[in-house]
Amino acid sequence: MLSTRVIPCLDVHNGRTVKGINFVNLKDAGDPVEQAKKYSTLGADEICFLDISATNEKRKAMLTVISKTAEACFVPLTVGGGVKNIADFRDMLNSGADKVSINSSAVYNPRLINESSDKFGNQCVVLAIDAVENKIMPSGYEVTTHGGRKKTNIDVLKWAKKGVKNGAGEILLTSMNSDGTKQGYNLKLTKLISENVSVPVIASGGAGHPNDMVKVVLEAGASAVLAASVFHYGIHSIYSVKREMLRNGISIRDCENKNE
Amino acid sequence: MNLVIIDYGSGNLRSVENAFKNSIRTNNLKVTVKVTNSLNIISKADYLVLPGVGSFPDCKKGLQKIDGLIDLLTNQVIYKRKKFLGICVGMQLMVNSSLEKQNTLGFGWLNGKFKKIKTNGLDYLGREYKIPHMGWNNLQIKDKNHPLLKNITENEQYYFVHSYGLENYEQDQIKAYTNYSVNIPAIIGKENYVGVQFHPEKSGNSGQKFIYNWLKWLP
């Protein structure tokens, strides 16, 4: 049976893992390569890196992080942040990424979805959508860019459908309202998108407890769950999340209960 | 022994190389790994690996761009009986044809045709099946005594990502299926050549077991 994937995400800045709220007051939180290895050993079904470096120069550090991780971690690796064109896409894939997530650049240049999926296949194009609640929008949610700071006047459901039609193989859906709250994923938003697109939807933003993962799968149809801080700070382990999922009848890939 | 991973511009060569090198290193095997599109080096290889991500027609085009490569592969694998592994689209290319985007011919080493996966009904959680079939799934092992499946159980999972599945195949060419609403061939092969729909290079320890079995396999 196909397992629901549990995906830890690491924010990377100038080649180092960082922690901070809404990308401010960043604190160094270690070596992303070592952390990815650890997550992989602990049962992560995929690893996600989000590069939040501000300049192209610093982004080169990300390619080194990807290639070192790919040498040691034999699980799928998704990388996003600052991917503007086909050349950036190729750099990431050649370094060892399996999937590339695109966000702002797809909003400003929707052709990038077509071009990248034509060139590299739908399976490696992940459309990342940062959604905020906005009652004026037909679906009730608006697409934002730049970590939720810039509004776009684009409806989230319409954008998700367009992205899939243009070739996205997966959607990474973040509720900016829930992000960082640890109060649970946005079930309404996740359900709306997962029920209306044909590709898998990764739920993101708001995970605070293994039960949040269970809920977003059972009640909102997520194919995968992504979380950053709950795993990073050791509040909950991948094992405890999977155990809770299994107890609730969700198929998972087995992992051992190792001490972190 | 020397192993060649065939570079025809398709995707995740680095991951495949890393995973094979890791297996070779951890098991102290005497195998060297080269990633190349040189016909000369390919013709001298002992083992051949053909990766593939993206669409079937694009991968076929990529192979055709290297003059003489497809004929050389058939010569090396079918006539010289070199050990061969096709991964994902590399596996799909081993059969007669695929209907992805348009009807495109494969190498025709095995019978069958790739068609869009037709799921029916709802999954165990009452949801529509998503396409691509993406994520970790179990094998249903058909050929239990095959050396490639040594120490691999049906409880283990492998990483799949594909929208097309093999149909019109011959039963005895199927070593294992996976189930996603329907049974989809996951390991196919005959004599010295085998193809896997999943990505062993991305399937953690279970993938490493398969790669080790393949490296040790004496067809």
C-alpha cells in the first residue's frame, strides 16, 4: 500500500541551517548535511531544503549542501528557494536534487512550470504555494510570495489547477496563517486543494503534534506531511509521528525507534 | 568488474552513481563505476545501468542523439549477454512501446506497452487515487527465488514516481508487482537483463539491498 510520506524541512541560509520566525532573527542551527543524514536514518521519507539566502552568490553554497547530502542520503531530496529559471533548475538537479520546488518565480513567470516540466519531467516540478486567507478571493485564499509578504491577487485554487495543467507533478501547500503557530495544519485549505487537483498535495504550515499530521491526512486528504520546527527542536520525532499515523490506520513506511 | 551508468542527458545520474558507489564501498566489492556516453567505454563495460527520469519520448530522443547507442545496447545486452539494469524510464525503454504523449517504440527486449495508470474506485482512506503514483510502496513478489530478491520482503517499501504502468506483458517476465488500485509490474526481466519501475537509488536501505543483490547477481 502506498505510504503517506513524512517530510522534514530544513531552512538553509548561506549553506547553514537556520531557525527564526518568518525569516527574521535567524539563528545558526547547524550543518544541513548532517541533519539531513540524521533525518534519513530516523525514517524521513523525503528531505526538503528551502534556501532562504538573499543573493545568488550565497546560493552557490546550497549546491554544495545538495551534492553532499545526495552522497549520503538515499531518499528523495526536494530543494526550493530562489529558483528563477531553467539554468537554476538544472544546477539543482545536477547537484543531486530529485525535485525542485518553485514559488515566487512561477507566479511571476508561469511559463517556468511548462518549461521545467517539459525539460525535466512533471515528477520533479513541485509547485509551492504560500496561501493566506482572503475573503475576497473565490476560494477564500490568496497566493502570496516572498514568505507571505507580497500579495498577488491570484486565487489559490485557480493557481493550483493551472499549475497542475501546466505540468506541476506535486503541490507543496503552505498555510501562511498557520505557519509557525503549531496549532495544526489548515484543514479547510488542504482539503480544498487536494480534492480538486489530480496530483499529490503536501500539507505544510502549523504542525505542532503528531495528531495534526493524522488529521490533515484523514480529514483533508494530504498525500504527505511536511514539518520543520517540531522535528528540528526534537519536540516530536519522525517515529512518534509515524506511530500515531499507523495507530489511526494510515499506511506508513516502517522506521525504527532510534534515539535522536 | 567495471560498471557503466549511461549518460544520455536524463536526470539523476549523480544519485544513481552515489547509491551504487555506496553499496560497492560498504560491501567491499571490486567494481569501478563510470558515468559516460562514450560508446567505446560502454562496449568495454561488464555491467550496464540505464537510468531515466522525465518522459518516455524525451528519454528515447536523448538516447537517439548519441549515434549508435541504442544498437550498441541491444548488442551488448541481448547478444553479448551483459548484466543490465534499467531504472524507471530506463526500465520502460526495455519493452516494445509506450503511449506517453505519443506512441513511441522502446528497445523491444521484453513484451509489453506502457499505458497511463488506470485506477478505479477509492483508496483505503476513501480518497481518489492521485497520479503520479508517487511515494513509498510495497512489492508483491512473484519470483520468490530470484537472486535479485534475496533478503527482500514484501514488508519493505520502494520509492516510486510514475504515471504509466506496463500492460500487455508476459507473466513470466514479471518478478514483482506493486499495487496502486491495480497491480503494476515493479520488477521485470529475463535472463541477464532486468528493469525496475521504482528508484532503488532513492529507496533507502531497501534500495541498497536491491543494488547489492544486482551487483552480486550472476545471470
